[in-house]
Amino acid sequence: MTSPAPAAVPRLKSLYRERVVPSMMERFGWKNPFQTPRLQKIVLNVGVKEARDNVQALDQVKQDMAAITGQAPQVRRAKKSISNFKLRQGMPIGVRATLRGDRMFEFLDRLVATALPRVRDFRGLSPKGFDGMGNYNLGLKEQLIFAEIQEEKSPVIRGMNITIVTNAGKDEVGLELLTMMGLPFRKAGRK
């Protein structure tokens, strides 16, 4: 019996190991490679406000999210009732997918290399999206920037929130990590 062929290492993961870790160790004066921050997970969220009236809208969003992430998303339900929004506890209100490991690196690579350049009037990501602990939040206005989405099959344009969770601890270290990973941040002073 032959052993299975080893799986290919994602391009961004090998870049992290070979270039980012030594570079950050030198820049911050760390002695141990385990001191360097790393990506822990990427979380994608899409809100579907018309899901309470139209279940097919939720099904289409689930298909789009599965195509983008490569895994089945989780349906998120309302935790409590809010009468002003005509929302009852337990109603579906969105979908979420959490990416870890190789899928996380492959998604980030596709986001940087193919999706972000397709954003209209893109001038770089805002460095103000950090939360104080080195995690970055990014809002996209449409899901059609991903090559996996077919415009004919998903006629409604939906936004999504992408959260990149790191163990950096500080925004400056997180910014340095994500910049070295290839995220195109805007320079200070430009809008």
C-alpha cells in the first residue's frame, strides 16, 4: 500500500514561515520564533435582513458563502426579540463562517491577490480597522468581487464583514504582520 501524497502548503503560509517570521524577529528584537504573532482565524459574517420573510434569500447567501470560503457556513439566529425590527427570538438573521489552518491562508491569499483589486476605486485598506489587540476588521460592500460568485446566480448585492484575528496583542504589531502578509494598507495621511 502506498502512502498518500503530501498536501501542498498554501503560498501565504510558506511566505509567513520563510520571510515574515525572520523579518519580524529582527525588527522587534525577538529571540524565539514563537514570539512572533500569527493568524489565528478569519471570520466572515453576512447579515440577511430579508431572511425572516424569504427563506430563499438565506439559501442563496449560504451558497455564495460556501463558494467563497470552501466550507458550509453556520446560520445565525436572533438571540432575543426586538419589536421595532419585527424580529422574533430564533429567526435566522445571517450566516457566519470561521476559517482556520490552510483554508484561512488560502482565503487570505485570494482576498489579497484577486478580490481586493476588483474593488471599485480601491486606494488601500484603512489602518483604522484595528481593535486595540491587533485584530483587523474589514467591511466589503459587495460579494461580487470574489471570482467564485456568479453575478447571474446571486442578483442581490450583499456586504460582508471580515475579521482577521491575530495574537499580536498590539495594533502596531498586528499592522506590521498583516502588511508583511500582503494586505495593502493605505499610507498615513492619505484618505
